[in-house]
Amino acid sequence: MTTERKILDMTPLGMRFTVVRNAAATNGQSLDLEWELLPQCNMKDPLFHTHPNAIETYEILEGNMEFFVKDKWLPAKKGDKLTVPKGVVHTFRNPTDKIAKVYNTHQPALRMEAYFEDVVKVLDKVTNKRTKDFKMNLNAKLYLGALMSNYRNDIIAVRPPDFVVRLLGLIGKLIGIKY
């Protein structure tokens, strides 16, 4: 379990999250995060996904970014708020040359804390503890597939297709991938 104010460093993916209120602090009702999305974050192959059992909210604190919700990209600027209902396809990106800051919640928290902590662990593995650049190669896809297969109640890939992510996760687990 993360502690409040803990930084979840996912800079190889262009983002850094700070835990504002963890699941324990909200009795599981919410996971509250402050995001920093680095310039050009998620511009290439972002993970289009759904949260089958949670609502996700965003409030832009600084900068500009874009959200894909259901079937279209939406621009967002400081002060804008967005709520993504359960099961709706979405993703985000920062197409600018400045950091975007976002207040983000997952309601209820479910296991999203553990998911983000595990993303950090996977990034450490596939970048040799951050000594190599992140590349979305087969090794990374196997690790991320294995990771996502552990959180199907929390997050499901849409693009790449869920069946591909599940297959990569199965192969990853069969060859002994652990993070």
C-alpha cells in the first residue's frame, strides 16, 4: 500500500504521480493522485482502456492536455474537469512542450494503488532499474501483459485489444516473468 505523498515515478512513460489520499485514508472510496504529465506524454501508442468498476475523474491544475473519451479526442485546459463513467473507453496525452498537472481520482479505489505501484516495478525491470531507455519491445509487452492480467477488475485494455494483452500476459507468466 502506498503512503500519502508517495511519488509513483513512471517517467519512462512520461508521467509521475503523487499520492494525495490513498485507499486507506478514504476507506476504499477513492484513490486521489496529482499527476505530472511530461511534454509529449502518451503521444505514441497510449493505452486506451476502461475501468469496469470505477469512475475516473480529472481536474486540470496546470497546462493543457487532451483526453480521448468514448470515440473522440477532447482538449482540456487549466480549470477543466472531466468524469469518465464506469466502462467507458478513455486515455489521455500531453501534446504540448510543457508539463501538465492533473488532479485524478479513481472511485472506488479498488486495487489501483497496487496497479500503479506494479507499473513502477515493471518499469524498473524493463529499464534495468532506469539505466536503459524504455522501449515498447516484446519484453516490455510481456511484462505489461502479465501485470494487466492481475488487475482485470480494475483496468482492461481496449487498444491494444484486450485479448492480445491477455495472451501476452499468459505467455509472460508461462515463461516465468515476475516483477
